[in-house]
Amino acid sequence: MNLFAGALSAEGLVACADQDLRPAGEAQAYFEIYRADRIKLTSVLFSGEDWRWRFCSGAGLTVASGDGFGSERECVAAVNALRTGAGTASVRGSSLQS
């Protein structure tokens, strides 16, 4: 799963980690589930139409996004797994852990 495909730049991600991007009184962060557009790669090869998720700040900025899933049910299950386990998950492989 590529959490940062099409998401904020590295500087933007650091800003997200360092501050709340939500203006006072504004909406909370949210997950958005959507179906990717169908893209014609060649005359016989197409891509897209898979189900994807992105995690957005209250200001609407994409913070993280996931790879595609074959069904909406699989995509929702992935989001639910993130919502359940992300708060207690440890960070591995980074020397910059807080």
C-alpha cells in the first residue's frame, strides 16, 4: 500500500505532522472513498475504475492515499482497519521517530 501516492509533498507532510491543518471551528479530518477514473493506456489496455481511499485534513488537503481495491467493500475494510489500528501502531524504519 502506497500511503503517499499523489499526496502532499515531503514538506507538506512534515507540516501536517507538526501542526493541525484545521482552522479553528472547521471540519475534522476525514477519509474519502472514491472510484478512480478509467484511463485508456493503449487501444486495448485500460486502467482505473478501482476503489481507492484518501485521508484528508479538515482543510481538504490529501495527507495520505492508498492503492486501488477491486471492490468498494475491500476499500471500506482497509479504511476501517486503519481507523482501528493506526492510533496504536508503532513506527518502524525511521530515525526521526517522536
